[in-house]
Amino acid sequence: MSVIVEQLSKIYGKQKAVNNVSFEVKSGEILGFLGPNGAGKSTTMKIATGYIPPSEGTIRVCGHDVRKDSMAVRQNIGYLPEHNPLYLEMYVKEYLQFIGNMQQIKGKKLRKRLDEIISLCGLEREQSKKIAQLSKGYRQRVGLAQALIHDPPVLILDEPTTGLDPNQIVEIRNLIKEIGREKTVIFSTHIMQEVQAICNRAVIINLGEIVADSAVSELTNLQKSESIFLLEFEQAVALEPLQEIEGILRWEQLTPKQYKVFAQPEKEVRGEIFKMAGEKGWVLLGLRQEENSLENIFQQLTKS
Amino acid sequence: MFTIFQKEIRSFLSSLIAYMVLIVFLAGIGAFVWIFPDTNVLDYGYADMDTVFRLSPYLFLFFIPAITMRSFAEEKKSGTIELLFTLPVRDWEIILGKYLAGLALVLLAILPTVLYYYSIYQLGEPVGNIDTAGTIGSYIGLFLLGAVFTSIGIFASSLTENQITAFILAFFLCFIIYQGFGLLASLDDSTGFSYLVVQLGIEHHYATIRKGLIDSRDLVYFFSLIFLMLLLTKTVLGSRKW
């Protein structure tokens, strides 16, 4: 286990930003750390990097406890904070050199590492520009390069794709995927597709507590308690007779002609609905099963 | 620590403000010593550097807050402070690196005035008629005063993320500590209390050192002030952990 979060709590005044959170991340795993804004993602990450201490519990990174051995933890972590802060007045190479020096990499080794990291992050053409001149996508690459310069086993990225255009998002995702082959990556976001695209596992937190922790492939099975159908009629109809169909739980009216019908997933109710529409003379224009998408799961899990 | 020091020096040298401050300081001191009628050494008649050491503290009141105002305020504003404090260095290394870089710039500002010493030495009648020991003492005093102002500036910068606020706060604190206590002590007082108050201010200790007398009490005063300010800075920056 390269990162172990143990019963972590962080209390600000009276508010519990993180409440008794525990999870583990294996080496070589890319973990999506999900939650709505203000759920406690950044707080957890700040604790893991030693920026703020936990109120209770602890985080262990490669066997080092953040409470007791903060310096060792910092050496083992590459961190990209939220909003990617950079020294804009510095040149790309100068900046990476500075971070390298701070990570105790010196001389020849640093020069070699700089070349490696610059080519890995695709910064060859930008390396002698000022950071202020770079576009947001390239700044993000500089931020990643900075986190990777000392070749840490664990990488913590706080919303690395926020504010990028769709092409840049794909580029950064690919980069993270590439890096994630050898490293443990914890990666926070509030975008579900992102998790689907690059992560092996997802931890979802809401209001400081874990609401889901599972492999991404199993996430879609999490909330199969009901299936949802969208019905559209030519005219407004009264749906009361639907109660007679076995398996139908309830319905909501969306517009006068559109309904959302909830049913038990193990019953096939669509045929019955069709039959009933025929009997009652309703003109059914559409019947569509709503995919239990990740977005829905996210919304259901993080409803407050 | 050295890496931070290096980075700060680089950022001073790549920003306009350091050059501007240096030029304004040196031009100002130069004008007072050689040109302005009330203060210039040529009309004054005595071969000494009194003008430099009398006026520099007042110029330092503007000049030092201007160079230290960025140090933590900007890091806080841009968020890079989080980056800095998650790198494997201790808080005091960062503070000391930034402090020493500011101090180096102060030293850089004072150094060119050594030329004035040489000029006035040559202008004396007879040549060399200048109180060398007093001048050396004064230089040490001025440097220590600059060192205290720098520590105050760093502290002020750690309190806010706004550079202007940091500047004003540092200016105000420097003024109070430099002259405020002296002014307070000049209130009419028949007990010995005002003598205690005056000793709290820098002016009193600076005046003693300027006489060429380097007293351990004054040194202790200066070093404790610097230590106190840097300790307060560390406390403020550590407050994120509360």
C-alpha cells in the first residue's frame, strides 16, 4: 500500500471538513477522488502533502506518517495544488530547476532529469519561455513537470483539468495515464467522465464522508435499485391506471405530456406499459430507458 | 535555505522594483550629501558622513518595506505558498532564505556609499581628517538597523496577501520602533520612566553605536528584535496548522 488514509478527520472551528475517512491506494493504481465542491477533497490532499495537519487520524505515504515524518512524506509525493500556482515571472526551465534544487537534486543528475521531464511533459518548445507567456494547457504541463521532477512514487493532483479546453483536457489525461503506469496517482475531480477515462478506482466523498469506494467498472452497478423510463405522450394523460402494473413504483410528471416512471429493475415493465397505452387509447410517442450513468450515480450519492 | 535565497535574489534582480529602489536610495543620499544646500558636506565644513547616517534610516523606512512587501504577500496571493510549504524544506529555512535575500539587497544599497567615505577622506584638511572609527561604527549601526527593518518587513508581509497593506504596515511598524518610542519618551516626565521607554526604540541604540562604541547591550537589542520578528513570522505562517 503506498497511501493509507486512516480515520482521517479535519475540523475547522465547528465544521467537520473531513469526517472519519479511511481508504487505501495500492501502488500503480490511479485513484479518482470525487466529490462536489466543498466535499473535503482538497482538504484531504492538503493533509496528505503535509500542508495542514489532520485533527484526528493520519495518512501514511510509503510507510511514512504525515504527523511524525512530514519531510519524508514530502520527498515521496509530487503535488499539483488546485489552480496550479506557479511563479509566473520565472522561465520554465529555471522554475523546474528551482523545484529540483528544493528536492535536493543537484548538478548533472538534475540536468539529465530536467531533459527527461521536459520531453515527457511535451515542453521542449516552451522550455525557454516565461511561464507567464504560456497558455493554460502548457502551464498545467509545467505544474505536472514540477510534481514529477524528483520522480516521486506518489502523485497527488488536485483538479488538474479544471479550466482547460477539451483538447487540452484529453492531452493532460493521456499524460496522467502515461505517468500512472509506474506511480500511484490520486487525482481529484468533480467530473465523472474523467474518472471513467483514466482511473482504476474511485472514492466518492460528500460532506466530508466517503459515500462510495469501488472499482470504476463496478460503479455503474452501485445504484441499480430502480430503473427509470421516460414516457412521452401526444396529449396530456392521467397515469393512475399504471399502478396496476406489477413492478412500477412511482412516477413524476415532467411536463404535461412527459413522465418519468420508476420501476423495479428485475421486472420488465415496458411491454405492460405499451399494452396499457393501447387499451386506454394513449398515443405513446416515446419510451426510453434512462441509462444509469455515472453522472446519475454521482448525483444520487452526493445529494445533500 | 540557500536555494530559496538564490531564488529571491533572482526575483529581485528580474523585477524593476529592486533597481528602482536602489537608484532612488542612492540618488537621494547622493543629493543630500553633495548637492542640497542645507545638508551638503561641502558647505557644512566638517569632514564627516553625518548626513548619510542621519538620513539613511528615514530613507530605509520607505526603501526596506518596498523590497520586503512581496516576499510572503505575493506567495500567498498567487497560491505558490502551498507549493513552497509542501516541498521538503522546513518553514524556518524558507523564512531565513527570504530574510537573508532582503538583507543582501540592503547591503547592496549601503555599499556604494563607501565611496563617499573615500571622497570625504580625501577632501579633509588635512587629508584623512575623518573619524574612521565612528564611521565604521555607524556603518555597523546602519546595517543592524536595516537588518531590523528587513525582519519587520518580512513579518508584515506574512500577515497579508496584499503588497500595499504589507508596505504600509511595515512602514508604520518600522517608524514606531525607530522613532515612536523616542517621541513618546520626550513627553514631560519627572520619573525615570521615559528613559526606559526610550531604550525600547532603535534610535537610542543606533545613536550609541554611531559614536563608535559597540556595546553588547545594543547588539543584544538588535539581535533580539530580529529574532522576535522572524519568530512572529514563523508563528503567523504556522497558523495554517491551527
